[in-house]
Amino acid sequence: MSDLHYLLALVSALTVISMPLSLRSTAKRLHYRDRPLFWCAPLPLADIATGLLAAVLLIWALSSPVPALLWPAAALGLLSAGGAWWISREPQRLVRHR
């Protein structure tokens, strides 16, 4: 594997790790009565599913001889980390719509 493939694997791994940590810290900023509503909103669940899919793709890409799967894993990881960042900017917008 080339240096680019190692960089893509690193980006994918870091985004998959940072996304749930970001969502957890965002939930801690909310009032205790709003936390269940936050975790029941569809966007964080879709974000977590995207992160898990990126993790599966990352593991599959690192175990296979074809490193082309690292591109979609990095893209999905960045998309899920971006979604977690967007949620953490104003977590009340998810709770407000419930």
C-alpha cells in the first residue's frame, strides 16, 4: 500500500472514532430531560449507522488486497464526522422538532 492509502486509512479511522465521541459530548451539553429526545432523533442514528458502515468498509479494505475501498470509507467517515459536527453546533435543533 502507498502512503496515500495509509493516509486514507488514518482519516477513516479517526473520523469513525471521533464521531461517537462528539455526539456523546454534545448530548452531555443538553439538559437531562432533553437527552432521550436527542438520542431518539433520526439524524444521530443515521450518523452512527454511517460511521459503523465506514468502520466496516475500513476493516474490509485493510484486510483485502485491493485498497480502492479506502476511498468510500474515508468519504463516509468524513460525512459522518461532518454530520456530528453540524449537530454539535446547535443540538437543540434536534430536540426542538420533537
